[in-house]
Amino acid sequence: MDILAKLRVVFWCLVLGLWGLFMYQYIDSDMSSLKRFHVAENPFTGKPDSPPAELKRTYLPETPYVPPGPAPQTAAAPQPGGSMLKPIAGPEIKDIAYPGRMPEHSGGDKAAGAGAPGGADEAYPAAPEGFAAKVTRHFVVYEEAPQVSDELVDTVEALHGNIMLDLIAFSPWSREKKVYIFFTKNQATFRRMTGRPEWSGGAASSSERKIYLYKSDEAFGILAHELTHIYFDSFFPASNPSPLWLSEGIATYVQAERGNSAPSWLKQNLKLLETGSGFKLDDLVRIENLQGADEDNVRLWYAQSYSLARFLMTMKTGESFYIFCKGMRDGTPAAQALYRAYGMPYNKLSSLEYAWRYDLKTGKISDVNR
């Protein structure tokens, strides 16, 4: 090697060394501006409260029916014996409360609805009294009206398309199996129909693929959130349901990003996270039940789960997020699943937490990979 070649090697070594020193000082300066975040004790360790007496309802079995054509649009005939609707929701249905309370999806809820749905030859639930039914590409829509409106059908199908941009790999069954959406014209009908309490903003059953809503400003956000649970949670088997933080983080992400219906409390809590608040990641991922927790802590937990899910979905292109979820589904420890999906430096949860907090402050990681 002649002297000129040696000088070139020395020159580029010096350039690379100076660049590395500059980047280290730059990142270190940015990270030093982050406040030490408060690691709170797990606020969700208390035993869940017993359900109040008014929530203990009896339910009538549903009479299945097969629509006569590919797109029936008929109102159900009045039932003899009076005009009052009777509760039809199955025993596994849970309440959805927006915006005063947070939805509650316990491990039991998700285990009951986990796993891919059954075969395609399935009878559809009968339309309740006073409802019209219409079969669409991905749904059976029931609306309390003489006929199901085209606007409602277009809206739910458009929402499905947006959700599938992120979740098609997790719910291939959605090409053949349908979700049942019941829209009532007011809360009074919703309560008579489902037997839910006054504070309930909606109800859903992942195992039955049913969502019950009444017309309100929050209805579209509820629908986006609950559809995500039905699509995403079905990827996980009943023996190993989706981690609560991941399930709720993805559902809130889709609600905000794809449904354009971000909860009113989300922005405020994201600001808290940017200033260093929140939970230590090791604690956040261990939480399996939100019942009985302080509302402020629950909202902060939701916001952090949303932010982490968004970071995992956007920080790297390709199948990384799917590989991570598949590892979690197959029982791989979280840190190991993270490394297999994203590689270095994500070989432990503390590395993910460091990178996420840095990106939360600067946006430099997720923006580069978009």
C-alpha cells in the first residue's frame, strides 16, 4: 500500500471518529434535557370490585336467521305481546364508557374472545324489533329505522378499510366472517335492548363479534376502538390472550389515527409523558386489570400504551411489528420477541423505554423510519 492510500485510510478514520463523537454528544445533550420520570407504584393491583346489583341481568337466547339474499334490507316484524324490547346481549358482553370512564377489558374478556372465529357457514342474529338489517361486505348492520341508511353502511365499511391498513395480517378471517353492529337511535332503546347501566356508552362482545351503540358524538370512536379489539385480539389464542397494554394501545392508536376520533383526554396525557411522567415499562406491561384504579392513572396508562404501540408500529418498516406480536402470541418473553423483531439495540425493555422516551421528546427515530 503506497503512502497516498495510507493517508486516505487515516483521513476517513478521523472523519468517522469525529462524526461518532459529534453524534454521541448530540444525543447525550438531548437526553439530558429529559426530566427523570416518576415511577409510580402499580395502581391496579387491588382486587376488582364486585359488580353492582343493577348490572346482573338475565338475557334471552337469540334466534338466528339466514338473510334471504346477499344484501337484505328489511325491518323485523313486531313481536306479539307488547312493544318493549327485551335484553338480547350475551353474558360475555362488556360495557364501554366514554368519555367519563375508560373501557374495561380484563384478561377474562380477552380470553373469552381470543382466537380466530369459526367456520363461514354461520347464521346471523335476528334483527331486534323495530330494526332493519343489511348485510355488507364485512358486517351485518342493524339500525333502529325502517331501513339501514347508505351513509351508515359507507361509514362502517370505510372504517374497516382504514383499520385493515394496520391489521389485515392479524385478522385474515375478516374476509369471510362478519361483525354484527347494532345502532339504536337513542340511549333509552340501547338500555332496554342490552340491559346496560345509565353510564354505559356502548357494549361489545369479542367472542360473539357484536358491538352495540347508540347515536352519540362518541359512537364512531367507540366503534373504531372495539372493532380493533375484535380484529387484533383474535390473533392471540384463548390460552395466551393479547397483553392488555398492547391490546389497548393498538385500539387507541386505531381510534385516534385511523378513526380520527382521539379521546379528549389523550393529548393532555401525552403532554405529561413528554415531560417525564408515566410508568416504568416493566410495570406498565405487567398490568392485567384496570378495575378499581384511579381514573387519572388509567388515562395516563392508556396514553402511554397508545404511545408505545404507535412507536412500535412506526419506528421500522416491514413486518417488524407483526413479528413482535407473533412472538408474544407464541409465548416468547417480551424482550426476546422485541429483539427478534427489531434487532439491536432493542434487546431488552429498558432499551425500548430509553428509545421511546427519546423519540417522544424529539421525534427523531419514528420520523426517520416513516
